[in-house]
Amino acid sequence: MSGGELAGLIVAVFWAILVSFLAVALARLAQTLRRTSELVAGITEQAVPLLGEASDALRSAHTQLDRVDTITADVAEVTANASALSSTVASAFGGPLVKVAAFSYGVRRAVGLQTGDAGRSRARTLTGKVLPSARRAGRRNRSKD
């Protein structure tokens, strides 16, 4: 064997080793790609039903929100009607009730002055306890601050 043939043989052996390493690397890469494609297929099989369920849940939530909007509108209408009713009742009965209360107070006071009972302080009894009568002159006007 000559030097050129020996060099060619050595190069051929290195090329064979290099090709075998590349073949092993390509085989492992192909195995990895196969497993990856199986994993993606499995995820796709599980994700499609989950997306369908999520879409159904979203539709259901949208329907419920529409119902809640309707209920909220009805409650707002009822609240407005109750407010109007309370203001009507207050304006219709509030003034006359105050006048009746003032008139009855005046009558009691006049009757008390007639009997001579107006100047005496009365003690009130509440479940066995005696409470002092209300002080009329002892309170200050709180609106002047």
C-alpha cells in the first residue's frame, strides 16, 4: 500500500464513522419528532372537546347575563315606582298628619292649662323604673355652631 492509498483508507474510515454518527443522530431526531407529533395529536384530541365545553359554558353565561340584565331592568322599574309611591304618600298624608298631631298637642296643652296640670313636671314609669321628666329649657339650640 502506498501513502496515497493509506490516506484514502483513513479518510474513508473517518467518513464511515462520521456517517454512522450522523445516522444515529438522525434516527434519534426522527424518534423525537415522532413522539412530538404523537404528543401534539394527543393534545389536539383533548383540546378540541375542552374548547367545545368552554364555548358551551360561554354561551350559557351569556344567556344568564341576558336574564340578569332583564331582572335588573325590572328591579330598577320597581324601585322607581316605589319611590314615586312613597313620595306621593308622603305628600298626600304627611302634611295632614303633622297638622293633626300639632292640633292634638294644642288641645292637650289647652286642657292641661284648664285643669292646672301644665306647670307640674310628671315622672314616667317604664317597667318598674321611674324616668325623670324631659327637660325643656336645659337643651341648647344645636343648629347654632
